[in-house]
Amino acid sequence: MRWWLVAAFLWLLVILTLSEGQATKKPRNVDRRAKKKRDGHGLGRARSGPSKPQKIRLLPGPTVPEEPGVQQGNIVFLDSYKNLQEQHSSYNVIPVPNDPEDHVTPLTQEEIQKIIWREEEEHREEEERLKKKDEARKMRRKQRKGQAEKQRKIVEEKRREEEEALRLQVEREEAEWRRLLEEEDRRRQEKRRQDEEDRKQKEAAEREAREAERELEEERRWQEERLREELLAFDQGEEEELHEEVEELHEEVEEEVWLRGDVFVMPDKEAEEEPDLLPAPIPRPPAATEDELEEAEEEGEEKEVLVNRADLPPGCDISDVTLTCDNAKLTYFPPLSIPELKSLSLEGNNIPSIPAEAFNGIPNLEWINLKTNKLTSDSIDPKAFEGLKMLRRLYLDGNLLESVPANLPPTLQELKISENKLRGIQENSLEDLSSLVTLELEGNLLSEGNVNPLAFAPLIQLSYLRLGRNHFRTVPQGLPKSLLELYLENNLIEEISETVFNQTQNLNVVSLRHNRLDETKIAPLAWFSHRNLESIDLSHNDFYLVPSYLPRCLVHLVLLGNKIERIPGYVFAHMDPGLEYLYLSYNRLDGEAIEPESFFGSYHSMVELCLDHNQLMSVPSGINEMTNLHFLRLNNNNIRSIPDEGICDPNHSGDSTMVALRLEYNFIDPQRLSPSAFSCVRSSSSVVLKPQKTK
């Protein structure tokens, strides 16, 4: 065991000897920079870790005095060099070898000074480099800050530009919106003017029609008188023949009156109840002489004497208990003291105001007409009407009122404030008017937005309400339960909800002509369950089909001037007792518009059917099954022929019921018509075939 330990010791000694020999052969100062870097000196000291105090060996020369220090053997630590090491850790000082046998070449003071100078120069260069680097870093930071500021300014400028663009866009949109509003207002005004012109034309046409009817009546009377005189001169046979002519003439005149009447006018019930449906016998009153007429006029003048009192304003006339000052050019409310006066009419003047004491001298008035003056809401004293305890009717049409006058008497039964500038109806505007039966507010600025839903609540007896020519888009809410007739023509109504008529179960007539309704905007249950609604006017809307879910009790249905292209099957089948009057003139009905089942449910009830001014190519099916049809209009279509069974049922054995049949302005050739085609018409003179269109 000992020999093994000896061998191992010898082997270790050999290895140590070889390693020391190689170390002594290494040249001096080789890779000094790497050694400095490893020992923490030179330029790389910052990256090589902290510096450590070095042990150096200095050999004093002839000119270098020794400095006192601490001596440990051959190694001397100098305090000055120690401080120098702390201040300049990068100085290139020769380290003391670990092995005492290493040979060290001593440095002279000049070499040491050069080394120190070189190290100081390198240190200054390093500080300069660090300073430049710091300045460059500051410059880069400043540049980045400048770029950030510049970028911020660019972003701020861009944001301001976007805000300016947005502001300009908003201004443009507001200008466009104002322009559209102005254009809409102009259209409304134009539409209102057009409606006013249409109304005037309609009134003129009605006046002409009344004048024509009057002329026809005079002509009929003249012919009756002539025929009556001729009857006295001829024998019995000739008298009977002339009597038939008189009856036919009377029948024609009656037919003209029927065809020119209002669509809502019902036929005479007594005439319908006659079993033979013949016209009434011609009345023959005795002719009055001129002397008798003069005596009658004198008697009438004695009964109604017109008195022009000296204390009345010029242009005023009083008769019995009525004072009339119409169009008298009055510029003030005349002071009156006639306690027995019942009616006062001041229409068509320039009266600007009504003072509180205006009616003190005429407290028993029952009717006041102040139409077409210059009254405003502020110019009528709130106490003006308080003392009128018997007032029943008050007309304020055609003034400048913006609100309903205050403190109206509770006895009022009829109030008319049409053609004013009413801008709203408040909750208390109509309070205490529990006796009001008729209210007319047409031609104002009312809409669903400025009419309070509770405004009509006090009107527990209101039966007739007119709100035409306003700005309603929906039917107003809060209609009274007692309402019988509602007129909303010439508005902007676009829809009818299911609940709007829930409280008006007594409603009998609804007029919605000249609005914006179509078949899709009427709720199915809007009026389906109403048991008293007999007349509906939906003329001049946007219907393409005859609307479904109509009231069961409907009698009159007016759909003039729409765009109706089809009558759906069974649309009238649910009605009981059945539809009697149907007006579909001025629509777009063509050959495929009417189905065989379109009139199902009205075959035994239909009295008048108007299909004129359409595009029908033939007589619609189902008309020959209408056993009670009196009036049929098929004029102004494209009908080319009339089949034998097209209008009249050849199997019908009852009396002739057709009173008037209009077929003019078609393409019908009268030469090709069969005599049996009009077997259900009372008289051949009741069929109008001429003129026809040219092919």
C-alpha cells in the first residue's frame, strides 16, 4: 500500500514541475490588454467587474526617494499609490507575480509617469466620449420630443380639421333639413291651396248641378203643365198615352237627381218600401195666377217686416229678433241694447276685438255669427261671453284665433272655429262645455302633438266632430264615447291603430278622404267589431286593394280616386245585412281585377254600384246576381260588348229593379246589343249608351 502512495506522489510532482516550466517560458507582457481587462484595469474595466487593490513592487532608482510606507518582506504598499489606485483604477500598473520566482522588470519614474499620462488621456477621451454620447442622447431625446410635439401638432391639426369638417357637415345637414322642412311646408301650402281650389271648384260644380236640377225641375213642371192641358183636349186613349210619357219624364228627372246627389245621401225609404218600386204619381197642384202670387208676396212681407232703426250702424237690418250686419264694413263691435234679440250676425266685417261689455245690452242671444273678421285670441276679452246664459250656437270661422276662447257658456251646443290659426287644444280648453253637440275645427294647425288626449273628455254629448284640413298623422286620441260622425279629411293620416276607436262604439260615419292610408296601415281590429259604423269614406288615399276587415254593419263604402287594382274575393262576405252602396270610380280596375267571389255577400243588398272611369274590358261577373241593384255605372271603361246575361239574369222573373244604367264612353256597338241584355232595366230610356269611344 505504501508503494502506491509513493507512486502517486511522484506522479503529482512531475505534473507540477512540467506546469511550472511552461509558465516560466511564457514571454513577458503577453496579452497585457486581456490581463488588464481581466484584472479590472484599462478601458474595459467597467465591463470586467469591480477593481481590486493591487500589490506592486517598486525598485527605487537613483532619483526617486523612498516614501515611508508599510513594509512586509519585500512588498511595500504606498499610500499615495493606493490613493492613485482608487482615483484611477484603470492605470496600467505591473502586478506583482504570485510566484516569487517570477522575474519582474522594474519601471522607471518616467515610464510610470507616461503610463499615468496615457491613462489620464484615455480617461479624458473616455469622459469626452461619454459626454458626446450624453449630448447625442440628449439631442436624440430632444429630437424625439420635437418629433412627438410635431406629431402631436399634426394630430391636433388633423383633429381640428375633422371637427371643422364635421361641423361643416352638420351645418350642411341642418341646412338641408331646413330646406326640406321649407319645401315640405311649401308643398303643404300648395296642397292646401290646391285643396281650396278643388273645394271651390266642387262648390261651383255643385252650384251648377243645383242650377241644372232647378232648370230640369222647371222644365219638368212646364212639361207637366203642358201635358196636363193637352190631356183635357184629347180622348181617354190619348190621355193614357200622354200620362205614360209624363211618368217616364218624371222618372228621368228623378234619376238625374239621384245620380247627382251626394254619395252619403240615402235613398228615400218610403220609395224603397213600395212593392212595385214605381215612381210616385206626379203631383198636380192648381196653377197660381199672377194676382195670387202678388197677394202671397204681400202677405209674406206683412209677416216679416224689415226695420232699419236709426240707432243701428249703417248696413244693419233687424227683423223680429234677428239683427243682421253682414258685410257692413264695421271696424268695431257695435254697442247694442236690444234685450229681446235672439240672433246676431256680424259676418264679413273688420271687427278686431270684443270687449267685456259687448253683450251686456243683448243678454238673451241664442246665436252669434262672427265669421270672417279680424279677431285674435288676445283681442277677445275673457269675460265677453260670460253673461250669455242662453247662447246655443257660436260661429267664429275665418278669424285669426290661435286658441279656443275662454269662459264660453256651458249652454253652448254648436261651436265653429274653422279656418283660423289654432295651434293646440289644451286639457281645459273645452271644459264646462258638457252640452256641446257639434264642434268644427277644420282648416287650422292642429296635430296629434298639440291636442291633449283629455281635451275632449268634458264633451259628454258631442255627436259631430270635424277636424279636416289640419296636420294630423294619426287619428287623435281621447275621442268622446258619444261621437256619431267624425270627419278627418285632408290631413296626413298614415295609419289607424287597433285602439283608436275602442271608446267610440256609437260611431256611425267616418270620413278619411284625402289622406295617406293604404290597406296595410289599417289594423285588422280597428273597426271590425263596431255595430253602428255604416258609412266610411276612404277616397283619394293610396289603396291598391279594397281593404279587408271592414265593419260588419257597413252600408256605404266610398273608395273614389285611389289606385285599386283588385277586389279580393269574399271581402264583403261577413257583412250583415250587406253592403248597399259601393263607389269605386276613378281607380285602376281592369279585366282581371274582379273575381267571381268579389261581390259575394252583397248580391241581395247592393243598391248602387259605381265602377266608372276604370279599365274594365268586360262587365264584371256577379252583377247579374244583384237582385236589388238600382243604379249601375260602367261608363268610361274599355268594355266592348254586353252579354245577354252580363247585367240581367234571364232566369229572374220578378219586377225590373234597375233604374239607371250608364255605359257611355266605352267601345260598345249599340247595333250588336241583344234586346234581352237590359231586361232588368225599367225603361230603355234609363240606359245611357251614347257617346262611345272611337276605335
